[in-house]
Amino acid sequence: MIITTTTYARVGLIGNPSDGYFGKTISFSIRNFSAQITLYESPELEIKLHKNDRLTFRSIQHLVEDIRFSGYYGGIRLIKAAIKKFYEYCQEEHLTLEEKNFTILYDSNIPLRVGLAGSSAIITCVMKALMQFYGVEIEKPILVNLILSVETKELGISAGLQDRVIQVYENMVYMDFNRQYMEEYGYGYYEYLEPEVLPNFYVAYSDELSEGTEVFHNNIRQRYENGDRQVHEAMAEWAEITTRFREALLAGDLPTMNALINRNFNLRASIYQISKRNWELINCARNVGASSKFCGSGGAIVGIYADEAMYRRLEIELKKLHACLIKPIIFAEKEDSPEEGEEV
């Protein structure tokens, strides 16, 4: 039996990066890009290399170019760490795994290191494949926590729950990571959102702006842990922005949504170092009248455009920055979508 699992890219619509700091966020899955895992039974446990995990290069220049594009890490470390955490979870829960081996390989067309959650997509795929292979059921909120632990505890990457929530649940989800709620239940409050009228969202990204989330977040984590007042106030404001955006989204209030998207990024810029090229991406969209903020940790932006004429102007101007522009596919077929406001 061949098992294939798919996980979509993620867009942090509003509130990020407060998800790792007891804040609130809204995210949506973007079905334009995905990661896949293929797994099948085999005599030995084997992890097959992907083209992004190449160990042979044409020259030293080729090696350096590969590192600049893909970083030092491919998907193999993610797969190994996910398998380890899955096994340890089953041991802790006294779940007996059948003694059989498998071969596992991955593929992904999610743009690398531009804040669209490509790494967590691979980990999520691995978990879903292992659950099928061994016949193990893990409730969604617990699975989300397990996926996060792969990155934070196993790989030492600073991250929050947002990416893993939306990649497990899919579509569009409002998330409240209130400290008291999380301490009581062990996870956040998650609610599906399905507005009657969806705004004209766009996503733009540039491969030239790639940078790992571990690089982007580490300084803020330290400042937060040290009680930095500016950082704590920013996290509280992001939570408030999310609450207001949720109301505006369900009411179809475009002016408020646009203002909050821009404020979300401006607040980020007040405590994070933003590179010149990322500023150019943000301002390029704003200069044609669209709102803009990071989808994640830089390299990709999300916002709302007014009409097709504005979208065409966006396309022309972003092309000058070597950036790609797309209209995100958020929801599955209508019959598979959850009802509006359904608690998850």
C-alpha cells in the first residue's frame, strides 16, 4: 500500500507573530502550494533524498548558490525529527506500533524560506502518513502540539502554534492562544471562519528574500523572556488587532481590514529589523493602493486589492522587484468546508 499525504502552505493573515506569545491570529491555508509525503512498506526504514538535499555540486560556486537559496538544511532533518517525535509520543501514550519498516520521500513546491511554512508542511505530512501507516489516531489539537514540538524541542527552532493549526485544520481559522485557556486545556481556542464575502486577497513573494524563521525570531524571543515592555505591549496590540479584524472580516468592512493589515506590519517594524528589500516589497503594494503585511517571517506578503485594475498594477510593479503575485486558493470544495463559526 502506498500512502500519500498533502499539506498546504500557510498565510498568516493577521496577528502574527503573537501566536508564540499567548496572542491571537487568523491564518488561512493556500492551496496553490503544497508539500507531499509518499510512504510505503519496505524491508528497511529508508528516507530518500530530495533534489533540495543534494550532496553533489557542479562547483564550489554551485554549492554556495544552493546554500543561499535553500539554506543549510533540506527536508531530511525535518523527516527524521518528525519520525522520532511520533515514536516517542506513541511510547508515552502506550500505543503499540506494528513491527514493520517503510520508505519515505517528500516533495514540495512551497517557495523556500519566505514565510509560507514549508518546513511545518513537511512535518505535518510526515505525521499524517505515519498515523495512517500504523493506524494511530491523534486528535487535531494534540497533533498540532506534537508537530510544534518537532521544531521547538527537537530542532531548536523558535516557533508558535499558528502554522501547525492551519496546516492541520486547513481553510481559514481564528486562533486565540490565551495563556489561561492554554494552561487549562493544553492548546488554544480554534474557530473556523467562512465570511459570506471573501475580500480580494493577494499573496506576493520573492525567492531572493529567503531567510529562515529561526533567524528572524530569536532576538524577539529573548527580549520577551527578559520582560521587554515594548515587545510585551506589541504582543497585546496584535491580539487586539486580530479581534477587530475578525469582526471586520465577518462584517465585510474593507476599510477597517485594510487599515489593520497595514498596522499589523507597522507594529512589527517597530520592534523587528526589516531589511530594505522587504520594505520595498511592502511599499510596492501600498503605493498602488493595496494593504500589505508579512505572511510569516519575511519574503512573502499578503493584503487586499480593490479590483482587477489594481491587481494588474500590482503585477506590473511587483515584477520589477522580481516578485511573483498570486490569488490564493483558500477553501476546499464547498461541500467539504465547515460551517461558519464552527468551533474546532
